[in-house]
Amino acid sequence: MSIRVFSVFLALILFSSSFLQVARCQSDPETDVVEGTGEAGDLGIVNDDVQDFGSDSFSPAPGIETVCVFPKNPSKVVAAGEESELLVGMKNDGDSSLNIIAIQASVHLPFDHRYLVQNLSVQAFNNATVPPSAQATFPYIFGVSKFMQPGSFDLVGIIVYEIDQNPFQSTFYNGTIEVTEPGGLLSVESVFLFCLGIALLALLGFWIRGQIQNLSKKTKRAPKAKVEVGTATTDASTDEWLEGTAYSQSLSNKSKKKK
């Protein structure tokens, strides 16, 4: 019975760990983003009343390459209600300089991007340019809502820029992030797994104790050694008490026959 219960608990913890395991998306290939040789002017996070560039869709300009790096968070785990940072790298292989206008991102459901979960903050730039044949890196700080449920979501990030006063945009990231509860180490999943591990260890201790008790019982039930009984001697007082009886007469007859 104890072995069956132990197997059930082991299967339960394996199922829970696989179900509660934090999903990790495959990281992008490590790409070194070189600081731009062009002038990157004043940077600033703008207020919420700034234009939502996500409502307008522009095409990417030819000769422009983008890359995204999470410098302090390669696993792309974002705590709800806390700030996260990523770096957007741009490479201008075109013939004209480009002016960086803003960076914006949004959070969507992974199975259908038509379902928007949250529009993240817009970060605007002043006098940030990337000359031809140059590279530049731009930081983007964002934070998802503290009320967002933990789980896997898709983050879509765009960078809006101008070339010869014509607006363009490029998608620098379109992949999965993992949203976790705020509070770091103490989360519902970690507490549950910790309690389940303690219960499993306790069950294992009871099972070992039961095996030891069964082994001790088998040892106590081992057969005892036989004791040999020798020939009993007749006490003299017993002979006197049986004197004159049929038993004494039979004994005397046997002794005469032996003689």
C-alpha cells in the first residue's frame, strides 16, 4: 500500500513540475550591438498622451536591419509591475541618414495577435540619427501591468524612424516573453512545489520506517533452536512412594530379565 501511495505522489510532483514549469522561449542568437558612430542625441521617455504609433502602420525602409537584445534578462522573464529593459540595435546600409522618432511595444496573446493585452509605453527620441553605413543602439524600458496574469505572451516591438521626412517602421522583436508574479523568489508556484517536496520527503520517511519495522518483525519470528532432553533419572523418594505397586513390580521384573 505504501509503495502505491509513493508512486502516486511521485507522479503528482512530476506532473506539477511539468505543468508549472516556467516556459522559456528560445533566445535569439547572441549578437553584439555596436554603439553607433552617428550622433545619438537626447533620449527621453515621453508621457502617455504622445501619439500611439502602433495605430499607424508603416513599411520598413530598405537597407535597415534591426536586432533586439535583453542585456540583463536573456531568458525574457518579465515580472508584472516591474521595469524591464531591452536594447534595440539598428544598422543603416542605406544611402541616407535616418532619424529615430520613437520605440513602442505591445503585448498580445500568443495564439492570436489580434487579441491585444496591453499597449506599453512609447519612448520618444530627440535628435537621434543614424548615418549611412553606421550602427546605433537605443534602450527601451517598459513594464507590463501588475494586474497581468502570469503566463506566456507575445511581445511585439517596433521602432519608428524617418528618412528624408518619410516615416518608416521596423519590427525589432516579435517573440515570447514569460510574465511572472511580482515578488521574486516567493510565488504561488514555488511555494506549492516546496510544500509538495516536503510532503514527498515525509512520505518517503514513513515508507522507510515501515520497511525497517517489517524487517525487525521477520527477525523476531525466526525458529528457535531445539533443546535436547537427556534420560531422566529416577529419584529415590519416588521409588519409595511407588514401592509395592504394579509399577514397581514391572520394574523389578525388567531388571531380573536383564540379569
